[in-house]
Amino acid sequence: MNAGGTPVSAGVPASAEVPVSAGVPVSASVSAQAPGLGGEALRIEGLRKSFGDHLVLDGIDLVVAEHEVVCLIGASGSGKSTLLRCVNLLEPIDSGRIVVQGAEITASGVDVDRIRRSIGIVFQAYNLFPHMSVIRNITLAPVKVLRLPKAEAEARAEELLRRFGLLDKRDAVPDRLSGGQQQRVAIVRALAMRPSILLLDEITSALDPVLVAEVLSVIRELAESGMTMVLATHEMGFARDIANRVAFLEGGRIIEEGPPGQIFSAPRDERTRRFLDRVIEAGRL
Amino acid sequence: MTHAAPRRSRLRSRGVAVLVATVSTLVVFGVIGWLIVNADGWATVQARFFDSARFDEALPRVFAGLLVNIGIFLIAAVCILVWALVLAVMRSLDDPVFFPIKLFAIIYIDLFRGLPSILIIYVLGFGIPALRLPGLTSDVYVWGIVSLVLVWSAYVAEVYRAGIQSVHPSQAAAARSLGLSGVKTFRYVVLPQAIRRVIPPLLNDMVGLQKDTALVSFLGPVEAFRRAQAMASADFNFTPYLASAMLFLMLTVPMARLVDWLVARDRKRYLAGAR
């Protein structure tokens, strides 16, 4: 039973062998950090999650450095989306811990809403608020959560809209925008909260191939500006292009991770190789 | 110019359709009218129900009564729309901590939706003033309105709840992911979408409520129906009831048409949105 309404029901944290020292990066065994990147932005340890009897995440360990772009690849149902939703605390986890910017967000009694402010997430189906104009979609959280004055929130939103070529859609209703435009607005909406890390959950999967490019170029620009990002994606070419590191998931586990050059051209694990063969067969790489 | 020809023919066929509908309507209703007027006993019916002198006499007095109905309706409608929303929210609470509140809402809705309005009106309108409890009013208008609010809020709460449930969970997820609290998510994201979707059924219930205001007359207030009843029982002529019926229809039919129009507009919007 969920007492008190906190969605985090961390059972027994699987921290027996992990040295717990309030989020300071210690256990180098978990994952090798990419060189030339900043400090630790996100650390996931022993994350397990099941829906009923179905085990979706079976002990995920992942460390993401600041300014790093990590792509999660794998077949549908491998746990990529669930992993991202867990990091945003949209799904309660069964066990393990998640540390963002040195603070354990899966600890009991944390202010979930405060944590979510600094973790942006963009969904496959955009999930824009259909009853609000573009500008209100973007300014809702800054005004109601960060308590920014309306004018300041709008100025911030307009700056982002201009940056991504959407300023003329300022007062449009989401329904009137193309899928690509809606998804870019959704990205702007997440960015307006100035998150320290951005999670992107198969954001191009619902888009026309023609519209994919305009969304990917936004992500590319964000990567260049140093945004820390974790992407679940089926766009292998893009992943190879943009990621500092690629992690291949299967059956709720990270089977293999490494720089894109190595994963895509010299996968060590048989399962990674099989997955990539199928992707190539489908003409997606 | 290339579009002119098909457009004109569409206009012409539309004109033909209107003509056909008009003629067939006139014929059908004309025949029915002729049959009724020439039926045996029509004279008696006309004298009892369609006495024009009685009608002219009744109309202004019944209309004065109707203003009471409108007053009861307006006060009850405001209370119902607010209280029903509270009930719907209570019933939508999923956290086990709030289960007693949810249970209260479930029992309340089952109870008042399942009982005839007239029963509640009798129990409250005659029962409570009879108790002579200090601090409780014995004003029959108050108890009449309270009864209507109790019954109709149960219906309206279910309409609201259907609206709330129709908003896809991904909307709430998007709002929560931005850091909005549960309350703010409900207030700014879920509720506005829910209400927009249930405006037609809400108005439908308001039409029903408008009719039910006549039930309050059983407690004594002289509203349209009561006034008609008083006049009719004086000489067994039912024309005042007809005047009353006509006035009720003048309120409820425009509301019904408004509902139709809103439904059509919503549908058009939905289709435009879906492209």
C-alpha cells in the first residue's frame, strides 16, 4: 500500500554492495565516464521496475555526465521508455536508486515536484495541452511553478521560440500545428523550465519522415549548446551521429554500452549484433 | 469558374430539398390537424384544453409564477454546478488515504441518483420544518432548492467525472513532468479540458432541472405549475395547464437547441482537429 501519496515506493534499495555516500560519485565500476565531460549529472543504480508480473527493468546501472548525450537503443518493449519515465518519477520504481545532480531523488520524503522541475521530459506523442495556445503551453509551468512574472516567462518563451523558428506560432493552438512543430513546441516547453537534464522518449517515432529532420536539428543544436540529454530512439543514424555514448537495452537490462563508433561498427555482445543486423535489414541504418 | 457549375447545382438541390421538406411537412401536419379537428368530441377537448379566453386570462398569471421557477432554477443550478464538481473530485481521488472521502461520494451519488426527486422534496420540505429544530429554517423555498441540489448534483457529478476520466492520463503526466503539483495539474490541465467536453451533457441536465423546479410547488410555493393548477381546479378547465406547458417549453426548447448546436460545433472542431 502506498502510504502518504508519494509515488516513490523504493522497497529495499539494492545498496548492499554500493557505497552510499550521498550521491558523490564513488563506484567507478558502474560505468566508465566519457572523457572531456563535466561532473556527474545522473546516476542510476540497480534500478528494477515491474508492471504486475512483468519485469520491465531488471537492474539498470547507468551514469550520465554533464553535457553528455546518451542514446538508448533497443527493440520496442526493451524498457527504454520506462527507464526514462522512472528517472522523471512518473513511474514508481521497485528498487534501486536514482541520483540527479548529487541528490538521491528516489529517497523517501523527497519533494517530487521540485525534482521534476530540473528534469525535462519530451514524449513521443508531444502531449501538448490542447486547450492552450503555444505560448501558454510554454509559460504555464514557469508561471505556476517557478512563480515567474508572466512577462518574464513570456519573454523567456519567445526567446526559445525564436531560437527554434517557431515565433510565428506563438498564439497558435497545438491542433493547428504539424507534428514536427508540435514536437518542437514540446521541447521548448520542457526547456522553459531550464532543466539540468533533458529526457527524450522516442520523440520522432510519431512523425512523418519529412518532419523528423526538423526535430532532430533541434536536438543537435541542444547537444552543441551542452545540454545533458538521454534519448530513447529508433533513429540509429542520428544516434551514431550525436551520441557520446550508446546503450543497448534488451529484456530490461543494459546489454552493452560504449561510444557509438564501437557499438555500431564493432558490437561486442552477440545480442547487440543481432539487433543491429535486424535494424540494417529494415533499412534503418 | 470551374467551381461555379457544381456549386450552383448543389445550391439548387439544396433548395429542392427545403421545398420538399416544407411541402411534405405541411401535408402531414395538415392531415393530422384535419383528422383531429373533425374527430368526435373535439369540441369538448377544445373547450377544456384550448379555451382562448381562459388562455389569455391564465397566461400573465402563470408567467408571474414562472419567474419563481426561473429563480429556483438559477439558484439551484449555481449550487449544483459547484457542489457536483466537489463530489466528482472526491470520487476521483485514488490515494488510499482519501478512501473515506471517495466512499462518501460514492454513497452520496448512489443514494440521491437512485431516489425520486419528489420523495426528497417531501421528506425535506415537510419533514425538516416539522422538527422545529432551532437554527433550521422552515422556508419551503430553501428546502425545495436544497432537495433539487441534492438530487441533481448526484447526476451532474457523474457527468463531471466522465469528463475528468476522458482526459488522457498522458496530459496529467506531461503537467506533472513540468513540476506542476497534483492540484495544479487538475486545475489548469485536466479540469478545463474535462468541462469543455461535458458542456452538452451538463446543459442537458440543466434542462431536466428546469422541469423539476415544478416539483417544488408541492411544498406550497406558487410557481407556474401551481398557479395553473389553482386556476384549473376552480372550473375544471385545463387551459391554464397548457399555458404553463407552453411557457416551460419556451425555456427548455431553446436550451435543447443550444445543446444541439454545441454538440455540432464540438464535433466539427474535433473533425477539424483530427484532419
